[in-house]
Amino acid sequence: MSLPDFEVSARTRDLAAMVDAFGGIGWRNWRGRWARTRSELWIRSMIERVRGRTFTAPPDSALALWTWHRDHDGNLLPSKVAAVELLNVLRPIVAVSNFIAFAAAALIKYPEYRQRLRAGEKGLDECFVHEVRRYYPFAPFVGARTRIAFESATGYRLPQDQLVILDIYGTNRDARQWQNPDKFFPERFNKRVIGAFDYLPQGGGDPFIGHRCAGEWITIALMRQAVHVLAQCVTFDVPTQDLSFRLSRMPTYPRSGVCLGNVRQQRNVSDFAPTLPTANECPAKMRRLK
């Protein structure tokens, strides 16, 4: 399925606004809410058109899969529910662009790694991606409220309706877990076993029963491809810019964005395709985090 250019731009702005609304208040939050409502209505209309046979979706497309998905009782999902679920696939893919921007910032700030990646050093790309996700926070912290009073495994007593903050940035730079935590050093991930709670750029624990992002492995694959393109497929100039980021903003982002000038293609992007985990491999990899 293809969209006219003007609609591509509009849908892109709405998806970006939804991601940018994460942790936002005021206008930023409301802009994301309106964008989500517009997107859900648009996708719902597309699903209803496919079901009404007035529009054809490729059988292997996400639109077709959600349009014809059936629940445990064999019933088609309500179009509203199917639209929400499809949007839950699209929105996180756009959110990965924040991590990709930080990867680009790291390649600019630490050119020695760009040179090593360009030379094709084996295994460095995945280590580099992990270190970007540790060093640069998509979200510096996240918060939640307790539904019931309880005592944690470490002895903390939390009353009902208590606001709890998870310090993602602090955990990923905890000197008890990471040597020289404020140094950008991808090699720290060579043969490192990633624990369930010591490294949590996309949440901690078991994604099957907790709040760790189920799309973490897809994020890693997309970032690896982006790093390959930036390091091996193109050359570029770096204009003067501010690549610092604020810890008071969610999601955070390089202050000036990431600006690349005079981009020249050196290799075909299609020469490299990341190895995406299969449906069977994802649960195995995630369960190794336990």
C-alpha cells in the first residue's frame, strides 16, 4: 500500500507527535492525544474498507494481518481494537528514531568507532548499539503509582497510590554495575551477560510478565542497520551543532537534532540487512534476561 506524499507527511507528523508526547505535559501532551485519535480513526477506516472489499491490502501487510485477525472464539476483532493494535506496531517503530539519532550523535562524537565500524570490525556493531542505549537515555526515568500497598523483595514498604520513579539513566550508569560508567565504551558489552535489571534502556525484568519492551530485539536490529548505513554506506560533513541532551525531558533528544551535511552514497544500503530474530528466537532471547 502506498500513500500520496502529502498524506505520508501528515501521518509521519502524527506518529512523531505521539512519541514526543511521552512524558509531556500541556500542549505537547494534547498534541499527541489528538494525533493518536486522528491516527486511530484513519486506520479504523482503512480496516473497514478492506473488510468491505472496497480496498485491497497486500496479504502479507500489517494492515491485512490485523484486519483479518481472529480472537480465541474465532471472531474478527472489532475494527476499533484492530486499529489500536496496528497503531501499537507503527508507533514504536517511529520511536526507534530517537535511539537512531543518538547512534548518529555517538558516531559524530566518537569518530574512532565510526572508522572501526566502516572497516567492518566483527561484533562491534551490536556492542556499539548496546552502548548507545546505555549511554544515551530515550527516557531518563519513568513513573507509576502502586495499585495496592506491598513490601518489595528488598524490604521497602510502599503504600497504596504511592508514586514510584524508576531511574533508568542512573541504573544504566550505576558505578556498582558499570566500570567507568560515564565513559562511552562499547567494548564493555563483549561477552557481557545482560541482566534483567542492571541494564534497562527499555525497561527491566521479563517482557512476558513485566514491563520490559517486547520490541527490544527489533529495536536493536533497526539500530544496527542504521549504524551500518551511517558508517559504511554514506559519508557526510558535520555542521556545527549541539548534541547534548536534557535529563528533564521525556523523551530526550539531542538539543539541535542531528544535522548531516553533503551526504554522499558510497555503498548500496541493500547490501546489508540485519538478521532479525524469528518468532521462536525472540522468546528464547528474552527469557535469557531472567
